[in-house]
Amino acid sequence: MTARRPGRLYAGTSGFAYPSWSPAFYPPGTKSDGLLRFYSGRFRAVELNNTFYQRPNETAVRAWLAATPPEFRFSVKGQRGAAVRALAVDAPGSVAWLVESIRPFGDRLGTILFRVPGDIPRDDGRLATLLEAWPTDVPLTMEFQDASWLVDEVLDPLRDRGVVLCATDLDEHPGPPSLFLTGPFLYLRLRRQAYAEEELRAWAARVAPFLAAGHDAYVFFKHDEAGDAPRLATRFTRDVEAVLATAAAAGP
């Protein structure tokens, strides 16, 4: 019987354009137009931050694609105003406006991260309208910042449409979030100010089974001024690889 191919781990950081990461991550003297090229030589994906504040133009997208290898993936944070309007006011128009600027990524798009602010509580009708308006050929990940959304009545429609639920780990949370697979891949944002080595190993142990089952996983660490996020992403990747190697050596 053919062994199942493990999923791919797309680990990285939220954003890349931080000159302050030199020399902790970027070599001294790295120009601004060389940051992404260096970054993509060490990670498989990035979560774009600036697209949350403004739509990317096609010139910028072409430059990002040219600076990265074909296997590199972009998680694009949806522009915040359009995201709110799409859920609260005009789903068809706002979704079309939002998606139009993302299509130039082509098959290099990992997903669009659609963030629902904490001041928007659960509304099943509005969610249904949004999901109906969303094009089925564009991967969608939803991050709900209000806990009222994390119920079966929301998760089931996401599963029906293959929409991914984002899990976010924050300092203000009493413990780590649950991981729900509602779409074809896992999406996790690790956004505490610091992670000890044993915490990274614990997260690696939780993510590895999804990969072993054949699901890809996108995992992004919060950016910081000192450049610790790339170190955490690198260490986490190694921890996941170690868990998978140990499981493979143990056999079925």
C-alpha cells in the first residue's frame, strides 16, 4: 500500500519588511528590495501585513513573485475596511473589490486571511451571505476575534464551503486555542510575545499529526522589532520535522 504523502509545513512570520531584523536575521547591508529574496530562501511562506491596510497593486505583486521561488506561498491579509463591509454591509461588492487585487498572485496564493474584528459578534445570516459571495476558486481563511463565532453553527458552514478557520494564540488568552480543521489546510497564528523551547515543542507536537495525515499547515509568528520571530519560526520548523521523523521511525 502506498504511504500517505505528508502535508507541507508553511511556517514563517507576519511580514518580512523589517530592516531592524538586521543583523539578527538579515545580513548587514541588505537593501530593502533584497529582504524578501533573503527571507524566501529560508521560509516557504509569509503572511503579508501591509495588505491589511491597503490593497496590493499589481506592480507590487509582480515584484513579490519575482523575488521568491515558485514553491513559495503568500498569505494575504484582506484589507480591513473591505473585510468589515463584506460582513456587515455589502458582501458581493466588497468581496469582488477585495478579490480583484489578489488574483494576480495566481497559484502562489496560499490563502486570503479574512479577519473579523472583536466588535463584530456572531451573525449567522451575514456569514452565510459572505460565504455565498466568496468565489470558490480563491482560498479563504477566517479569523474570528470574538469567541461567539466559535460554535458548530459557524464551523459547519465553513466545512461545507471548505473555508479554513484560523486559530490564534495570544498572551491575553488563558491557554492555547483549539485546532479545528474546517478546510483543506490548517492555519495557526502564534502571537504571544515570547515562546519558550518547551512551548514550541508542544505546538510542534500538535501540528505534526495534521501534516502526517496529509494536510498542509500555515503557521506564522508575530513580528517583533528585534528579529526573534524568524528564530522562532526556524526552531518550530525543526521541532515539527523532529516529531515527524520520530513518528516515521516508529512505524505504523
